[in-house]
Amino acid sequence: MKAMNQKIDNRLELRNIRPTAMRQLVYDVLDKNKKALSLYEIEQQFEDVDRSTIFRTLKTFQDNYLIHSIDDGTGAVKYALCDEECTCQPDDLHIHFLCTKCGQTNCLKNMPVPKMDLPQGFSFESANFVIKGICSICRK
Amino acid sequence: MKAMNQKIDNRLELRNIRPTAMRQLVYDVLDKNKKALSLYEIEQQFEDVDRSTIFRTLKTFQDNYLIHSIDDGTGAVKYALCDEECTCQPDDLHIHFLCTKCGQTNCLKNMPVPKMDLPQGFSFESANFVIKGICSICRK
DNA sequence: GTAACTTTGCAATACTGTTGCACAATCTTT
DNA sequence: AAAGATTGTGCAACAGTATTGCAAAGTTAC
Ligand SMILES: [Mn+2]
Ligand SMILES: [Mn+2]
Ligand SMILES: [Zn+2]
Ligand SMILES: [Zn+2]
């Protein structure tokens, strides 16, 4: 237990985020679930934590590149941990997969968002590439 | 005027949509603006039309492949006319571009969504690929 | 220990999307 | 043309998600 908290604290401090109890808990939830979670889903995993606190925790995490957000079209933005070296730059972008059966959204971290040649005069800043279909678990 | 209404009526009837006054108007707005529009933006272009009527009009249009929807991450879904031959199948999917300066979302109809090899066990149904950056107008 | 700063909880609000229901319009049948 | 069936529209209410103001609690710096 101590070791795990130590590990979480390190991850937070590497991103210049003060490791409060709340933040440790939210980080832990995102770490244990191996998929992207919405604010509501995170809230469900606690007994008595205020939504706005989680909301601001996620905002802090995102501002410091500890997590990234995914808009998968379900209406709720989802969040997932970034890799250790991630700075949420174009090269860090990857495709996400939304299963239309179970509703889970997963990072496809080994599938980078392909670089496209934009029409003349357009410049690239960022991208959101979500593929919808049936995931390997639901497929079985 | 008559000619235009005739053209609109044809487009609607080709999709098995009865051409009511409301539907002609909404189609016309989508046709004249050369970009994707949100429900709210469409509502703004009328004096006294109910939002739920526009909402249901858009739903009818989308159910019949007259328009497609884009979730560009701004919080509001946007809608744009489909091409005449479109059936909103994987081959009809194209990339969309959201300008972070002017907020406009455009169809890049000559940029199909690239087909990606998914991990074992995943199947493809649909995709949403939105690129964010500066558009050619704002770039000038 | 006190002051300054940060984090949290609560409540209220904004924004977008969606539905129930009654009335109006249109179509179908006689 | 009238009656009945179907479809479309307007209004109001509601649902779901995101966001903010403010005061209290906690933490850090001096
Ligand atoms: Mn991801
Ligand atoms: Mn489009
Ligand atoms: Zn699944
Ligand atoms: Zn622009």
C-alpha cells in the first residue's frame, strides 16, 4: 500500500501536481481501470466524493499532461492516463476505439493518428480519431 | 424561387422525406451555408421556429441519409448535407476540420477516413476523424 | 502561530439534447 | 367532399453533462 502510494505520488509530482488524497484516489481509479472513464463513471467508484472536485482534479491532470480526454460521441467526455513521456503533442496522439455494444472506450496506443495532408492554407494543431465497432471482448 | 423549391423537393423526395415547409427551410439553410451547423446555429437563422421541430427535422434527415452529423468536440453536434450518392457507409466517411479560431467546422469531402488495421478481434462499424487547427480563411 | 495560498464541498447555473402531449396539417378512403 | 387515419409542429417540461461562485477546510511559507 505504501509502495503504491509512493508510486502515485511520484507520477503526480513529476507533473507538478501536489499529491492530495483526492488526486491519489482519482489517479488510482484511472490506473486500475484499463479504459477511458467519464466523469460520471469515476464518480461512481467513490462513496462520497463531490463531482466538482473530481471535475477540477481532472482539469488539473489534463492541464499538466497526466491524462488526455477523448470525445467518443457518447455525450460524455472520457479520460485516460497518458504515457510517462507524453506531452499531448501531435506525435503522442493515438486512435481510440468505442465499442458500440459494451460502450467501453479504449486507447489504441500503438495506433498513432495518421498524418494527413491538409488542403492549402490549413494548419494542423490536434486531432480526434475515434473508431466505432465491436471490441474483442464483446466479439467472442 | 420556384425552381429552387423544386430542386429541394427533389432532393427530399429522393430520400423519401415529405417536403414540408419546415424541411425545405432547414435544407435550404444547410445548403447555403457551406459548413456544418449545430442545432443552435440553425435555430438562429430563423425568426420563430421551435427547436424541437428543427431537432426532429434533423433526425429525419439523418435517418434518411440526407445529412450526416459531426461531433467536433465543441460540445454541440453539427450537421452537414450528404452528397447525392451518399449512404453514410464506411466508404462515404470523410475527415472534418474544426478551426480553433473561427470555430467553423468543414467537411473535407475529398479526404476519406483512412482504413486502419484494428487489433485482433475488433471490428469496424464507423469512425469520427476530426482535425483541429487554423482554417485557410483565418490563416490569411 | 499567523498570513497567504490551495483544495474541497455544496449549491446553483448553463448548455445541449430529448420527450410527452395536444393541436394542426396532410393524406387516404369512402 | 367528408370522415378517419397518419404525420408534422409547437409548447413546455425534463434529462444529462459540464461548469462556476463562494465559503470552509486544509496546507504551506514565513
Ligand atoms: Mn488514449
Ligand atoms: Mn462531412
Ligand atoms: Zn465491447
Ligand atoms: Zn477559421
